[in-house]
Amino acid sequence: MDAFLASPIGVLAITVAQTLALLVPLLIGVAYMTLAERKVMAAMQMRKGPNVVGPFGLLQPFADALKMLLKETIIPAGASRALFILGPMLTLVLALIAWAVIPVNDGWAIADINVGVLYLLAISSLGVYGIVIAGWASNSKYAFLGALRSAAQMVSYEVSMGLVIVTVLLCVGSLNLTEIVRAQSTVWFAIPLFPMFIIFFVSTLAETNRPPFDLAEGESELVAGFMVEYSSMTYALFFLGEYANMILMSAMTTILFLGGWLPPFDIAPFNWVPGPIWFILKICLCLFTFVWVRATFPRYRYDQLMRLGWKIFLPFSLGWLILTAFVLKIMGWLPA
Amino acid sequence: MIAALAFYVFAAILIASAVMVVTSRNPVHSVLFLILAFFNASALFLLAGAEFLAMILVIVYVGAVAVLFLFIVMMLDIDFSRLREGFQRYAPIGAVIGAILFLELLFVFGSWQFAPEANSLRMNAAPETGISNTAALGQLIYTDYIFLFQVAGLILLVAMIGAIVLTLRDKPANSRRQDIAVQVARGEAVTLTAVPPRKGLAELGIVRRPLPAPPKPKAIHGHGHDDHGHGHDNHGHDDKHGGGHH
């Protein structure tokens, strides 16, 4: 048995099993995230939300998925066929492959690589291609405008996100995600780096094109933005990609600022709970905030969005980065 | 064995997509193939053990530069028939220039000599020193060669300021400016108040002030007083005129 596990086929089999063990719960999580969002928003707006399919509407995601599967896929006549299909596929694939480096517990990452943070940043910076390709290939002016907006928006917010991540890395001294979580065993970075935490969270809202920054699909002016021409499974892929991205960004926030799998206090009732449960609970907290923001805030105007990214977040995070470096150097807290 | 196989797959895709960049008819497809080429190059970096460079290549080139590139190419309105118009006429000149460049490259590579120990270092980016690639690069750039690094930064700064100076135009004096704080401020006009029936706001002691007037555009010539007086004069004159008519 050991000889089999050490052989290339055995390694491959283990990797496939690990991937499935991560992806299946993730996709179920994505399905129930759509239901949770509708239920939470309904509660905030004093409605009931979906409650017909199954007990408490619990089978609603599967009914939706089945409906999407059975609809006809329409490809517009003037569209660039290959790219039109590639766009949604790229969006979902990128949202899923980023999970390869996420540590769910101490040592529970499929690939515990040296440059985990850079990998996450690289994958999230690729996310814009799915949208741009979809918008261009649709050959429709609404889709194209949505794609342009989204491209400019994601590139802008990536800059301040990068600076926030650098600030965290200064306090850790490693690019490895497991090391980042271990460095928070005394105090979560959300406390000493509180303003960075807020900036990072708002940037993740912009990065996932979620309200109040969902200008790429603003119904009131662009119908549905880059998704106008999509139907059936191609639309479902976008939908899944968006929610998988939300969960991914929440996982990133959890790892960088909320102490990953660590319990809030390392004392008796808290450290009985296993690490993955804490990790999932923290992700749920972030996701709830995503929905809360959506139910609360009106959409930003595009110039306000750009101003917030370039004129407020960028200088502030740069200043805070320099301040952090100074404090760490003067107090001698720099990690070796 | 698997590493060698992966190398040949990535290298083959890299070369094929690089060829497609120059041969594909649609410029957007060209840019997308360029992105695929970048991506495979970063995979080759990974295979060589340079994981930091691989990730930086994806973040900087694929994630930022190529997005802007794609952005511009998508918005250009390119007329393909005009692009190919003089192809036959200019082909000989292009061929001559290409041949000269190719010969130069041949001469350069013909006299290229490898150090005797170079062969052992090929595909071996991270010597076994126990420090990671990222730390080693940081040591080199920020400690050993910090002054050269700073000079490179200054040169980029000068280029940036130059670009800004070239595109900066004086704003016309009467252009209106946005004051975001005024725009998003919550004034009394939008507060929600429970108003007692048949009594109105005055009973609660609330007097609705008018919204603050938007800032007036600056006068171009700067003698607003004269204009003001003149306006009053006109007004009086009109009144008199109107009375006479009746």
C-alpha cells in the first residue's frame, strides 16, 4: 500500500482525492450561499424568501440548477463563438483553482507552497479576463460597456489590495499562507491593522463586482452588463463563479486578518472546537457581511468608485504600509 | 520524467501561441494569445524552480499590463482592409529589414560562448542554500544592490512625471468642480421625521432650510462687482419700461 502511495499514480490518486474533498463541500457551499443570500436579504427586507421547494426552501438551489441545465444555450449570431464559451468557463475555473493553496487547518492545504499569497493575488488578477472576454465576445454594446467598467474597476482595486497584503506580509515575514495564520496566534491582524482590514474588505467587494460596486452589471443602466447575452449553463457558470469568488475572498480575508483556523481565544471552550469549524464560521461571517452590505447600500456612481480606489485607498494604504514598516523597525518587531 | 514532459508541453504551447500572436487576423485574438504565451512562460519559470518570478510575471504582465493592452485594443476601431492595403508593395522592404536583423542575431549567437561551469547551472535557479527564492531576491535587490535599485526607481519616477506633464492641460477658469463631501452629505432635506398630523413641521420646531447652493463658477475676468451693479441698473430700467407700456 505504501509503495503504491509513493508511486506517481498513487500521488496522483491522493491529489485527486484531496481535490474532491475540497471541491465538493465548496460547490455545495456555493449552492447554499445563493439560498442564504436570498434568505438573509429577505429577512432584512421583512419578506420570507424562498420557502416553497423543500423544507424552508432548502432544495431551492437544486431546483435552480436543474432549471438552468434544462434551458437552451443561446449564442448570439454576431458573437465570437469560442471566446463566448471560454469567458464563463474561465471565470469558474479561476475561482476554483485558487483553493489549491488555502489552508483549512494547520497543514491542510492541497499545495502548501512558498508563495501562496502571490499565487492568490495572481489568480484573482486573472479573474478580470473571464469578464472582459465575455463582454467582448458577446458583440453587444451593453456587454462591452460592462466589461470595460469591470476591467478598470478590478485593476484599480488590485493596487490597494496588493499594498494591504504587503503590510500583512511585513508583520509575518513569509509568503506562505500557513505561516501567515501561525503568526496570528497571539493577536489577529484585524486588530493592529484595523484600517487595512476595512480597506481589504471593501476592495474584495469591488474585486468580486458585488454591490455597492456592481457597476459591471448595473441593471438600471446596462441591463446586466457583461452577462446580457448569456443564458442557461453559460450563465450558471458566471453565477457559480461569482459566488465561488465571494467565498474565496472571504477565505482570504479570514487567513490574512481573522486568524484562519485559530480560535478567538486559546482557552478551554474555544480550543475544543476543531480548526476547520472556526475557519468555516469566519468565512460565514464575512459572507454575511457581503450580503448585509448588498441589502444596505445603494450602488456607487462610477466616478465615485474610481475616486475611492485611487484617491483614498491607494494613498492611505501606502501611508499605512510605511508607518507599519517604521513601527516594526523601531520597536524591533521585524520577523527574522 | 513528468517534469520533462511538462516542460515540452508548456514550451510547445508557448511557441505556438507566440506564432499565433503575429499571424492571427484579429488583434484581440493576438492579445489573448500573447496572454497565453505569458502564462506558459510563467509555467516554465515554475518548472525551473523560480516560483517568485513566475508569480510576479503573472501578476504584473498578465494581471495588469495585458489587461490594459486588451482594453485599448478592444476599443480601437480597426479597419482590416486598410491595414492590409500596402502589404505587397512594402513586403520586399520588410523582408530586407527582417533578413538584416536575422543576420545580426546569427552573428551575436555565433560568437556566444558559455562558461565551462554554466552547463551545470542550467535549469537550476535555486541553488541549495536553504533560503527561499523570495528571500534571496530580496537580499540581492534591497541589500546588495540597493543604490542601483533606487536609481532605477528614480528613472521611472522621472518618466512618470514626464508623462503627466505632457498630458496636463490648464483647466478653463470657469470649469465646475465636484465637491464629493457636499454631494454625499445628508442634509435636513433627506431626514425622515414623524410629523404630527394637521400641525406640520413648524410645530416640531423644524424649519426646512434650502439646500446649499452649488458653488458658483468663478468669473473669468474677476470683476464681479461691476457685473452685479450693472444687473441692478438693467432691472430698474425694465420695470420703468413695463409701467410705461401699461
